[in-house]
Amino acid sequence: MSNTAQSAPLQIAELRHDIEHHEHLYYVLDQPVLTDAQYDKLIHQLQALEAKHPDLVTPDSPTQRVGGKPKDGFSKVAHSRPMLSLDNAYNEAELRAWADRVQSSLHSSDTLQYVCEYKLDGLSLALHYGPAQHGGTRLLYGLTRGDGTTGEDVTSNVRTIKSIPLVISAAKLEQAGLPQTFEVRGECVMPQSAFLKLNEERERAGIAPAANPRNAAAGTIRTVEPSIVAQRRLDFYAYFLLNSAAAGNSAAAAGPDFLLPEQSAALDALKAAGFRANPSTRTVSTIDEVLAFIAEAEPERDKLGYEIDGIVIKVNSTTQQRRLGFTGKAPRWAIAYKFPARGAVTQLLDVLFQVGRTGKLTPVAALAPIPIGGITVARATLHNPDEIARLGVRIGDFVAVERGGDVIPKITEVVEDAAHPRGTQPIVFPSRCPRCRELVVRAEEEIDFRCVNASCPARLSEELLHYASRGVMNIEGLGESMVSQLMGHPLNAPTSLADIESDADAVVNVDPAESKDEQTAAEPTRRALVHTVADLYRLTESDLVALDRVGSKTAQSLLAEIDRSRRAPLYRVLLGLGIRHVGDRTAQDLANTFGSLDSIMTASQEELLKAEGIGPIVASTIHEFFAIAKNRVLVEDLRKCGLQFTAEKKIVGTAFAGLTFVLTGTLPTLTRDEAKQRIESAGGKVSGTVSKKTSYVVAGDEAGSKLEKAQQLNVPVLDEPGLLNLLST
């Protein structure tokens, strides 16, 4: 072997080390010392050496950040632990109330510290790291948040984000005090400079601009072409460090969540390991100091180069975090303080009407475009006729517009002064549906106007989107453009106003004075493939590849998602039917009580009222829904498609009937959801708080304050074997 060949491994190792060092300086610390040309020269040298020695190319090389697209789209992977959302506080009183709840749940002698961090407006990612071949650690895979329980494996795209280290040396791990295996959670954001560049490119290409950086980042990370993701320079800010556990392995997940005793120490360790963590953090001891941090941060938000919409406050001690625990949706030890909405004054030029899946007509304000917080707003919801009356707004008025939560624009008031004269044209709801031209009615007891045509194309598009949404049938890939094409419309035909900022053409403009059939919906340009949600299960690959911009892989991925939805539980099928007033909890109560869709369909209103949580209005709505022949036909069609029409019926009259349980801590083999499901299926209830009315507290490891309260109130305490024994009897 020549001397050159012998030195190649060393040269490659040195080049990789230098490139990784300079990427960290540039993309993490914002302190570049090389020009772009000098950096490119290093990359080219490494590429040339690797081309001569392909056996030395490794997946963690800087040249391999951009790889091939996923073979079969993005697969779904269970999170090691749920990725929960945060509760919000909108003012000082709500923040202080949260702090009081935290303090009251801990020992009175406990010393509290809080960590304040910017709340970045992007999408959450979970990154899993494991042992590298020659020491240190390497990126194994990255997941989106998904529905909080299961995310999409977007590793091929995550690898293109240069602020995410592909490998971390043993020396850095030792400096950070981290093992080789751990999980990092954080926020993926699109910097404002990259967002502006993206929209300039879209406008040059004749494509509607993206609504905001958050939507652009979310859309980018789910692009199946990693080369496109690499061009858009996403950033990643780490904010959470967890003990890694195999996804779906309850035994592993039962281990300690946190690697370090404090959140502030975790942030320091992440920085030492080479991650980008937001530099604007502060550890404080009082809520007054938290409020001071908030007051300093808000004026700085427009200078950061990326979007933030508030401040996240976390209890610093991870021991205290464990004791405080979680609600069903959020940790009790953290809260997001949301900045007040940003607003501006503009003119209401017109009012357009959106038709929803229940036929409801929603008025949408067409505004003179106005920039608010870096985003151009041209649409805002007016909600319903009562809101229009409350505002006293007319077409031509100048109005104050806010981006509620810095995302959804809304009109807050009419501006009336010498500089802003009042409009003269009243807002009148149309007498006919803007899409199908059937009559619009307003029931005497209701606020809203509705299209009475069950076959209205606008209603169908919304039904399909609802059916495919997360929390219902969760069919990834069935978005607005796909639904539009399945209904026979061209790719860019409007279907809904899911995002009224970014899809201005999705609302049909109707002259309120029209009473005749002078305006008709656009004729479809191709044969409709879908007329009901059941038609989704009859789609074929040849149907889909005939659509615009749909290749074989995309078609196969969508068909796999649709097929997987056949296994969704009964309560999700009920949600998918779109019965008014039937949400997630009501659907679960119906499934638990009746055990089958047939029993629900044939139940009288009196029988429906016997189900937990079902009142007269809901019972009437359910009964009326199944009394309509079209809906019964749809149910039979779905039955033929192989959907789940039965569920484990809740047992009534067992020893658990009338008993209330509280779950706390980590059980050895059962997850919290599994334990809850088994208790409820046996007739019991699960509560989040311990009181004198609690029948049993089921306690696992790190049980915390709930166990202490149970002992104070003499509430019986069970471990997991005790619960299982009680269930078996």
C-alpha cells in the first residue's frame, strides 16, 4: 500500500474534524472564522478523498448529510415518552396562579427555582443518539412530534440541519457529562432570512407564498427530498435532555427520565456537547424575576432573526418535576407565557364565505394586506353573525386586526375617527350556498347559517380532511391538495380555508344580494374519484398516479396509510363520521357503553341518554344522524371496507362500578394509558386529583405528592400487582 493510501484514513479523519468544528462555529455559535470559499474548499478536499477511498465513507461524514429520499415515505415510530404540549398563561395573574399551584403541590420547605427560555415558534423534534463505532455517539434517528404518541421518522431530513451534530466525540461527551445513549428534544425553526428567501423563490415561480416561518419549517421537514430541505437552512434549538429508551419499550421507558438533576444543567450539557441551545435563558428564584425576564424579552423579539411567541417557564429541579407530574395533556412543572397578540389597522374590503363540513357558513374578512409581526395578513375570521353584530362592522370600515397567539388573525374592533371613515355597506349572509347554490337556513335556536345540501362539494372536502386528521383516522398524506384532486379539481383548486392566511383563493366570494343561480361553482376538470369517505378505501395506485405530481412511491405510501386506518378503534370511526357535538370523549363513552356501532345506530334517544356524558342535545343529534338514509348507507359502505365496528364494552355492575382511581408514578409494566383503559373497561373512573372521594391510588416509582396526599387522607394505595389482582377478581 502506498504512503498516500496509508495516510488517507488520517487525512479524512482530520478533514472531518476540521469541518465539524467550523460547522459548529458557524451554525451553532454564529462565530465563523472561515469564508464560504475556505469552507467549501475543505468540503471539496474531503469529497475528493472519499471518492478515491469509498470504503472509508461513513454515514456520519459531513459529506453525507444530504442523502437519498426515504424509500417508502416517512414511517411512523412510537415516542419513548409522549411529547406533550404546554399549558398557557396570558397575564401575570395566570402565571402567579400556576406558581401557587406548583408550590402547594410540593413540600412547604422546598426551595423553588425556575428556568426561563424563549418559546420558539417552530415544530418539535425528538433526536435519538447511540454509541458510535469509534467511541463517542452518533445520531440514530429523528422524529416529528406527530400526535404526541407516535411521530414520523424524518432522519434523512434531520441530517441536513447543520446545527444538529451527526457525531459527538468521546471528549465532548465527557466534558458534557453525558453517556453515549440519550434523547434530545428541541424546536426546529426556519430563520426569518431563510423564510423571506423561500417566499421570494415561490413568488418567482408563481406559487403562493408560505403563511409564516412555522408552517414553512413544518412543510420543509416533511419534504421527501432531503436536497430541498438542505437548501432551506433550518435551525434546531435543543431544550430538553432525556435518558434514552427504546421506542415502545415500556420497561425501558420506566427508567429515570432525566439524566441531570436540573434543567439549567441539562441546557449547559447540551451546549457542551455541541448542540445549539437558546442563549437567552435565565435561572431565577421568584415569579417577580420571571416577569422581569418576560418584560426584557418582549421588545427583543423582532431583533432575534427567528420567531418567538412567548416564554417557557420550567421548574428547575428534575426531582421536583417528577413529583409534580403531568396532567393528561401537559406537565404541571412548566407553562408557556404567551405574548400579547400583535396588531395593526387596515380596511375591510369585502366579506367572503367558507362552507364547513357540517354546512356551516363562516364569514371571512377580505382585508387590505397589512404586515403584522413580519407576516402579511389579508384574511381574518369573523366567526358568525353574532360576532359581526357585536363588532358593528360594515364593509369599508377600518378595523383593528390582531394575530391571536401570533398565528390566527382576527378583527377586534372597528376604528372610527377622522382618519378612518366608517363603511356604508352592511354584511348580509347569502341565501344560497356559495358552492352548490342550495338554500341556506338558520335554525331558530342556532347562531349559524348552514347549507342544507348533504352532497355539497365544500362539505365533502371538509369531511375528507376531518376524516384524515390526527386524532381521527390519522391518514398522513391526505391533505388539501390531494383532497382537491380526488374530488376532480385541478391541483390548485380551492377546497377549504384551513389556513386563511396562506390560501386566499380558497374562499368563494358571494354577492350577498344574489338570490338567483347567477353564480355557480367551477366545473371539475377531471372525473371525481371520491364521493364519500368510503371511496378512499377503493382507491388504487393507478387512480393516484394519474393525478398531478403523484408518483408511485407517494401513491403507495398514501394507500398504506388508508389501509392502516381500517384498524382504527371504534371511537375513531365514530369521530370520522363527523356527527355534530360528538368529540373524542363522547365517542369513547359511546364505544365503551354500547360496544358496537350497530347498537349505537339502533339506540333510542332514551337509551343514548344512559351513556356517560351524553345529554339531551347530543342524544338528539346522534339519533337524527343515524335516522338519515344517506348516513346509514355510508355506515354500511364503511362496514364493507373492513373498518372496526366493535369495541370492548365497558362492564357495568362489577366491583369497579362507582369506584374512582388516581394513577401516580411509573408502573413496572403498564403504561398510564393502559392502566386507565383497564380500569375504565371494568366500570371504574380515573381522576387526576386525590380527594376524600378517591377509592384507590395506584402508585408506581416516583409517585410524588399524590401518594403523600393519599396517605394523609387515608386513601387505600395499590401497587401494580394489587391493581391487577383487583381487576382479576
